[in-house]
Amino acid sequence: MWLERMYYIGMSSEIMANLTIYKWVLKLMEKIVVGSDIIKMSKKRALYNEIKATQIACYLLDLNGGSMEYYKCLKLIYSIERESIRRWLRPAIYDNLCSMPHGQVVSQTLDRSKYRTRPAKTTWSKYLSTTKDESISDETKNKTLRIIQKCSTDRLSKAEIELIRAIYKANKNKSVDEIIAEHHNPVIFPEWKKTDKTSIPTKYSELLSILGKNQEELDEFNADLDELDILRELVS
């Protein structure tokens, strides 16, 4: 199911070839273990794609001249993840979604993008840097995300690039305050839950329901995640 959907959104032929091999392996394993529970699928579903998250962020910043307000960029990445699920029943980066005081976030991307005097060595920190203006007290406005070296877009399909450009265009002239206000608007982001400090996870099933997906689509979404779990175990 997920293979056909990736083909539909325009995945590159090279990636599609690799996915075809993976799907063949999956079918072989299904024949071997049919009727059994030999393969145990991880419920953690550690499918987060840091490389794609980095490429999406770099593409957004490139559209914006090389930098962007930290909070604004993270909110746009959330919108891209959300819209990818709505359009294709597939996350772009398989991040953990959650509600925080200033709106919805992609939490693993948030963790990698936080301002640190000594950033950890990650794919994200190789291409992106968060700087902080100590003269500004408002935490939603005192940090900027910048590109520190050119980043490829080879993990992004043509359809995903078009989506990134559409999300950027729709939010280009909005301030950080305006975007946060939208995240607090139950009509625009009904999945957001008010919280003072702690984060509140947003389950995929909850978001899918909000996006108007039916039970069949929810089952298909979960089946895709399970397949990807198996594939990750097979190739790890």
C-alpha cells in the first residue's frame, strides 16, 4: 500500500527501485511466517526521518533567503507533516506530534533544532544552526534558524517539494504571533490541546479522525506503519 502511494506522489525511480526490492523481501517474509507471530513489530515505531526533516527545513529557509524565525519554521514543518498525512495518508518525516504552549510541534525535529551553545553532532546540525538574540526576552521571537551549508533535496519527491512551496507561500507574510494564534484556533488546528508547560502527544489516529479519514483509511495507515517497522528490522 505504502509503495503504491509513494509512486503516486512522485518518488524518484532510484528510491522506487529500492522500495520494490524491500516489498519483495516483505512478501517473502510474509510467506515464511504466515499464520505465526515470529516477527514482532516494534510499537515504538522509530521511523523518524531526520534527513528528510533537515532537507525540508533547508528548503524552507532557502525559499526565505537562507534564514527564518525559529518558531515559524517549526510550525511550517508541522503543517507540512499534517498536510502530507491528509493528502497521501503518509507522514513526510514520521515525527512525533504533540501540543505545546505555543501550538502544535513535530517533537523530534524540535529536539534537534533547539538553541544550544554546543549542538550535538547530527544530520540537522551539519546543515542548520539556531542562533539566539539575548537582547530579546520573548522566546518566540529571539531565535533564528539559519542554513550553514547547502543541503540536497534528493530525499524529497516532486509532490513533496510542491507541498513545501505551497505551505511556504501561504505563510510567507505571516508573523510568528499570527501563526501561533492560528495554532490556538480550534477551527484551524482542532488537534491542539491547551497546556502550560508539558507537551501532550497527538496520536496519529486522533489527527486522522480530525482530517476526516474513515476507519478503513486508519487501518491502512496503521498497516503501512507496521510494514515499515518490519522493513526497518530487516535492513537494520
